[in-house]
Amino acid sequence: MSELVEFPPHHWLAALQALFALCIGHALADFPLQGEYLATGKNRRFLMRMQDPSRPVHIWVVCMGAHCLIHAGAVWLITGSSLLALIELVVHWGIDVAKCEGKTTFNQDQVLHVACKAAYVGAGYAGWVG
């Protein structure tokens, strides 16, 4: 799979471009591609409070998984790295579970996601992933 930007970036300008592309991918995956169904369905605590028989609590795992797969796909498309996509899947899951469980705020959640993208670019720039 070929990447959408130069990855790993070999110049600081390419690194900034890769970070910008990853942030765009994150914004698309976290807002329009998430939708109301996944946004509410991935939140176990919210589903417990709703007590809606059409949305049983156990669907949170599937909704969270789908949401994190969308993010992993965006990282893979942008960087061409299946390793970074797998890391994104796992780390995004952990960050979002923390937010849904009330351990972090919306702003903390978003900062953590962007920090991950910066770490991916840094790892690529350092030659640790290609």
C-alpha cells in the first residue's frame, strides 16, 4: 500500500506535511466518519444510562472497534505503514476508553491523539518505522 505523503519523512518540511495529513485524517475519522451511532455506541457508561433495548451495553466493543479501525485505516492510508496502523488501533482504543470512562476530558483526548500522530512522524523521521 502506498502512502499519501512522503513517509518516512526525510526532511523537516515533509515531516510537517505528514503531521498535517495525519491530523486531517484524524479530524475526518473522529467527526464526520464517526457519526452519532458510533459516538454513543462506543461509550459503555452512556449505554448503561440509556437502557435502550435496541442498543444493549455489549455493543460498545463493536462500536469502539469499528471507530478505531477507521482511525487505523486513515493512518495506514496516509503513511503506508501497517505497523503504525496497528499501533493506532490499540492506542486509539485506550485513549477513547479513558475518555468514555470519564478519566480524561474531550480536550485531553484530542491532545493525546495529536501527540500520537506527532510520535508516528517522529518515529518515521528517526528511521524507526518506514
